Amino acid sequence: MANTKDVGKFFLFIVGGLVAIVVGSFMIRGTMHMWDKPENKSDGENKD
């Protein structure tokens, strides 16, 4: 039978991994957005 401490460590490992994946995906998305068209940033915002 697993110890309560071991279950807590495993749960913390899973939660930490999920948080790392979510934060990493947001960082990658932000970087890709910066690389899209940095020179036309002001033009894209004023197309209304």
C-alpha cells in the first residue's frame, strides 16, 4: 500500500507538470505572436 506522503508527492508532481505545460504553451504562443509581424504591429491594430 502506498504511503500518504508518496501519494502527496505524486499528486504534486502531476500538478506541477500540468502547470509547467500550460505556462510553457502560453510562452510559446506569445513568442510566436511576437514573431508574426513585428514591423506591422501598429498597422494591424488600427484596421477598424
